[in-house]
Amino acid sequence: MKARVTVTLKSGVLDPQGKAIEGALGSLGFAGVSGVRQGKVFDFDIAETDPATAANLLQDMCEKLLANTVIEDYRIEMV
């Protein structure tokens, strides 16, 4: 089973990398770009065939390693 986990900073958490990207895009001539937020994407091939069990495994991975749940949110998608 294939899955994707997207980790992003929570709303209200400062994102200096997003601001740097926003500034660089403006310098490159991409006008009208604002509110840039950066994140991480993880793609998985999981041996588990039950979607609910796979989702639980991924949630445990996020809580224990992939996301800092104090400042980050995560989204799990089965693809």
C-alpha cells in the first residue's frame, strides 16, 4: 500500500524558510506571491494491506518521529 504524509508548520508558527522563499521568488520576478509556507512530504510503501491499520502505523510514525507535534501538523493520505 502506498501512502503520503505531509508535515507543515501549524498556523501562527513563524516560518523563516517560507519567508526566505517568498523573498527569493519576488527577486526572481514572480510578483504577487505571499504567504509562502514550507513543509515536508514523505512517501511510503507499506506492507500492510488493511488501510485502517496502515493509517494507525503512519500516525504512530508521525507522533514519534516525522512531526514535531508541538509546532507541526501532519496529514496522512493513502494513494
